[in-house]
Amino acid sequence: MAAYDYLVVGAGLFGAVFAREAANAGRKVLVVDRRGHIAGNVYTQKIEGINVHVYGAHIFHTNDKRVWEYVTKYAEFNRFTNSPVANYKGELYSLPFNMYTFNRMWGVVTPDEAAAKIEEQRRAAGITEPKNLEEQAISLVGTDIYEKLIKGYTQKQWGRPCTELPAFIIKRLPVRLTFDNNYFNALYQGIPVGGYTKLAENLLDGIEVRLGVDYLKNRAELDALADRVVFTGPVDEFFGYALGPLEYRSVRFETEVLNTPNFQGNAAVNYTDAETPWTRIIEHKWFEFGKDEAGKELPKTVISREFSSEWKPGDEPYYPVNDEKNGALYAAYRQMAAKEEKVIFGGRLGEYKYYDMDAVIAAALARAGAELG
Ligand code: UDP
């Protein structure tokens, strides 16, 4: 008999939720992670009293009441609402695209005027059925907004022209004829008080976790420890890249502590022109209103510039590249994965899917439910 019922590889959200559910169901669980910390890419580290989102900004948002009730059992959430600002060559625009954006762009005042302007630009572009991100964007918000707020940013983020990207990526962003700067169409939104690391710690409370353990390098030995394996690392790496590597976009962060209390006045400022080398600057303290847990104002600030890059082996994978080529390659890996009877593949890397946090949690709960009965 194996020592554990489940070996969970990866202490990110999928792994931590699955481990919690298995432990709650009375199973013996061991979690391993090759990094020196838990929480995967939602990991936050305290610097100058500020919870820094080390692997990029994460803003929890969901329409799924069950997921919201689940996460709020394991952490208290604040009332942060994401309202990024777009900086196009010094012109500042509200995001997502809403009446403030349209007013600044065209001087229009009413929703009818904004809708007419969008319609006029859409017609002039002659797009009936959008086939790619560029056409989708123009048909949603018109040419001016596409040129100033979408084109440069998207091409920097994905390293590909908008004409070669799928339309669905831009559909993540709401377009509103109201004065509502909330970036997400979600009923529930916030940031865990004390950072995401605390959420992961609470999920993993009482569960054995071994850090700095690389499953793929010690597979035989670790497999022998458990009846079932939950693998949340890259699916192609699991199979030794047998069919070739799946492509990702990676992100490099340049993080600085600044001796000023307020650098940009907002958590996220997107640089939407093509020339600025970074995509956005995150000022982490504004996820928690500039205060520490005791409610005290913080004298310094921490900012991270994000540079998007093509992933190469050895880099951290962030965004799956959802084009046809990678979709087909993943489908082939998924067939291989289905034959691994002992292994459950989950999460952004295990399923090669552009998952939001809430969807990862919902997927982990569903998988755990099916598995644990
Ligand atoms: N996007 C854009 N301009 C912006 C912000 C986003 O054109 O200022 C586009 C871009 O194509 C991006 C997509 O919207 O890939 C989705 O953005 P989101 O903020 O959802 O991406 P994430 O937060 O996952 O990085």
C-alpha cells in the first residue's frame, strides 16, 4: 500500500484546492512543488509592508457564487475593484472601454453619441464577420480605440500581429455605454487580505508540503509514494516534450522599491503604444489601498514593469498561446494524458488553458468532486 492516496504536484491554486478537498474527504495527501514557495503564480511576497504579486498582478473576480463562497472561507477579501488606466503617449484613458473612454477619445457625451461613433467606424472598416482579433476589436469599439488602446498593447503582449490572433482574447474585455470603470463583469471581486500566499497557506493548512522537490526529476521515487497523482505542471514537459514544446508567452518583471508614497496613483497603468517596451506598470500597494494590515499608510512604494516575451525552455510559462498550431498540439498531448490512468492533469499548465483564477478553482472542485465521490 502506498503511503499517500494523492501526490499533488504543484502548490498553485488547482493543486491547493484539490489537496484541500482530498484532505477534507479523509484522504492522505502529499503536495510537492519545485519552487521554494507555495501558491504558484499567485504567490505574493511582502516587501516594505506591501504584498507584491511576484508573478504578475492577480485580481480575483467571479460570477460563480459557489467559488466565491469557497475562497472567502479560506481568506478575507477586500473590496478592490480593478480599474486600469491606459497611457497612450501621455494621453490617459479609462479602461475597460466605457463612456469615460469614449468621451476622452471623441468628446461624445451621451451613450447614443458613443454608439453612433462606434457604428460609423465599424461601417467604414467594412467588417461583417470578424475573423481575427483586429477585426473583432474594430467591430466592438471602432478604429480609433483599436489604434490607440488595443493594437500596440496586444502586439507587445502576444508578440504577434492582431490579424494573427484569435478574436476571443479581446472579448475578455467589456465594452460599456455606461460610466463604469470596473474592468470585470463579475458579481464578486477583491484581493485576499494579507495576500494570495495567505489564501494558499490556509488551503494547505495541515497538509504535508515539500518545497524544492522536482517531481519530473524524481518521478519513480515520488510515484511510488501515492496511488494517484495530480499533475499541475506543463503537460508537454510531463511527456518529455515528446511531440515538441507547446508555446507560451512569458513575462519578465522589473520590480523596484521607490522612496515615494505614490508613483502612479493606480494599481495598473497599461502602456498601449507600440514603442514603450513594457506593457504595463503595476503599483502593488494600491491593491490594498496603500495601507498595511493595521491600516497604516505606507511611506514607500513597489512597482513592477512587465515585459512580455516569447517563452523558451527555462523561462516561466505564463500564457498559453491559443492559436491553431498549439491547439492541435495540445489536443495530441491531451490524448496521451488520457491514457495516464494514475494521473489527473489540471490547471493553466496541466490543461494548457488561459484560465482565470475562479475557473481554475471551479475546475479543481469539479475534478475533486468526481474523483472523491
Ligand atoms: N488589451 C488591450 N489593451 C489593454 C488591455 C488589454 O488591447 O489596455 C487586450 C489585449 O489583447 C489582451 C486582452 O485585451 O491580451 C486581454 O486582457 P486582460 O487584461 O484580460 O489580460 P490579462 O489580465 O490576462 O493579462
